[in-house]
Amino acid sequence: MASSLRGMLAKIIRKGTLDVIGADGQVQRFGDGSGTPITIHFFDERAEEEIYRDAQLKLGEVYMQGRMAFEKGDIYDLLALVKTNTLVADLTFPMIWRGLLRIAAARARGLLPVNHNRRNVAHHYDLSAKLFDLFLDEDWQYSCAYFNPPGISLEEAQLAKKRHIAAKLMPEPRQRVLEIGSGWGGMAIYLAETCGVDVSGITLSEEQLKVSRDRAAKRGLTDRVRFDLQDYRTMKAQSFGGPFDRIVSVGMFEHVGVANYRRFFRKVHELMDDDGVMILHSIGQPYPALYNNPFFEKYIFPGGYIPSLAEVLPDVEKSGLLVADCEILPMHYGHTLRHWRERFMARKEEAAKLYDEAFVRMWEFYLAGSEMAFTHEDFFIFQLQITKKRMSVPNNRDYIAGREEALKGKEASRAPLEKVLF
């Protein structure tokens, strides 16, 4: 049966092979017949029209609702095929006018504080800890791993990420470290055990707070590692014993919002000692986005925003801080997300018991869409090393490899990580 969606696909899909089975059972092929075929099956006619009118939101919703399924390939394959083929000239009128509406809405939201309360954080991070246990590594690292050398396991790559960040942070024994966005506690515990530092971790997730405190207690670290339910914006250095020697933030900056960047870095300046060092690890995109992906905004990360470096660096400078080093990791998160998606799908029945089948499809779409952003949209990870004084860090990068080797030796003496028991 002909539909507006079929017409759009005929225009977009030039290379590759996409077979579409309609609700009436009829099959239509798009593309040049090359590559591995992808076959999708729609179970109601309305689904095709909804996707045509608002593909950015409705493709994910229709899939989540079970109104389409894959007979060959999967959702990542479809997203990658569409992205590989789509040109600006392929934009339809519905895409254009909905995009304009979303630009206007995004600008209005940008005038408001993103994390005025904990709702946005709770929406994602206060999901059942059992869910994250299905696909994360043994240390519950929910951020990009560091696959160096290539081909190592997810567990090895997440350890390499912590080691790489610690090497650039350069903490010394008995120094005081602040972690902004402490997650389930893995980075704070690593720094305390390998570097001999005192760590204060802050989070807005009550679920993560409970898990991280429990983990620190089980490892006998409560005297050196503390976690608090705390908004960075209201922190006072004197309440935590004065300025911190080191500050680290991994995977939290994506929730700050463009309107709050200067406020964030001014707070960093306030909380950091004059000879201090900060490592900021964040997802980045190649240019400022006009608006967020509507599916992710609605279902996954409300209020989140992926920055470009052009949006971040001016506010670092205007806050009286210096960028001592900037490292770009282009494909490491793509590899990380592939591991997560494969692990999650291998245990999807357990995820469905925690929530339902619609949640499983929503989560699969989220992981696949995120992976596609790194493999096909030039997203990347950036790590900024930030100081107040230029000479607070060495004038070359040779020290990083040396510190990583020293940290490997200390890792060998750590007690084995234990999976959280529920």
C-alpha cells in the first residue's frame, strides 16, 4: 500500500536494502540492493503515517509500542542506514516545521535553570539499580570506557578510563578531591584506593547515593570517601573543609545546560584551590544543536544537552580558569554503547520482568540511537584538564603514561570488586 512514508523512503534510501512489510502484508523494497538486507514489519497503517509526520519522535515511539518489528536486522541497523543516506535536501515539510517549533521551544527552555530540582536526574538515574546491573561492568561505570589498547573487554576498558582520568588529575596522597556527579561511587572508590586521597562525591540521585554509600562502607572507606545528596550550585567550600585540591566530573556535564555553563565554571573556580586541577569528561558534538532529539528529551534524559566545545570553552575562560589540556576520544563511546546494548539485549527478559516489553524496546532504541550518534554523527568524548595556574600541570603529556603505569601497580593490590547484591 502506498503511503507518505514510503514516498519519503524512496527518496532517502539510495544505497543499501530496506524491505518494508505493511499491515496488509505487501512488501516494498528500497535502495540499490546492496549490503545486508533490513526488513521491518508494520502492524497498523497509522504507524507509517505517524512516522512520516514526525520521524524524530514517532519512529522510537512506534517501535517502543510494538507497532513495528524487525524480521531482519535491528533498530541500530535501520538508524545507521537512514543516517548514511539522508541529505539536507531530503528534509520534508513536516520535518522542517516541526524542527522550527522545537527550536523555539528549546530556546525558551534554555532560559530556565535545568536542574532546579531533582526530577530530571531522578527520571533516569533513579530507575531500579537491578536494571543497570544487567549491562554495566562490575564497577557500574555508566560513562564512556577507554579502549586502549583496542579490543580489550568492557571491564578492562572501564578500568583504563578511570586510570587515564586519574593520571591526568594527578592526585597526591591525602589531597582532597571533589567528584561532581559521583554515580554509583566507582571513580571515588578508585581514587581513594589507588591514590590515597580523601574524596567527597555529590549526586542528585537518591538511588545512586544509597548504592555508593553501601559500596564505600563494604570496602571500609567511610573515613575517606563520603557521598552526599548535593546540588553543586549551592555548595560552599567552607562547608566541606575549604577548597579542593582536585575536582573531577565524569558524565555529569551533559545535564548542566548551556544557560548554566558559566555558573558551573564559576563554582568550579570557587571550590578549587589556587594550585588545583580539574578533569571534566563529557560527551560532545561537532556543532551546537538547535534542539534536543525529541525522543530522548521525552523518554530518556529530560533537560539534558550535549555541548559543543564552542559552547563550553568561552565560559571556562570567562570564569578565570585555564584549559591546560584537551583530549578528544572519538569512537570509544561507540564501542562502549555496543557492549552495553549487546549485554542488555542478552538479558532483555530480565529487564522486561523489572518493567515491561515496552520499556525494553525503549531502552534498546536509546542505546542504539546513542551508538549511532558516535558511529555516524561525529559525536565524541572530550576531556578537559582545567587549572587556575598554567604551571599547576607539567608542560608536556609524557607524565600521563608514566602515572598510568604506576596506577596499574597499585590496582593489583586492590580488593576484588564485588557485584552489588539485591
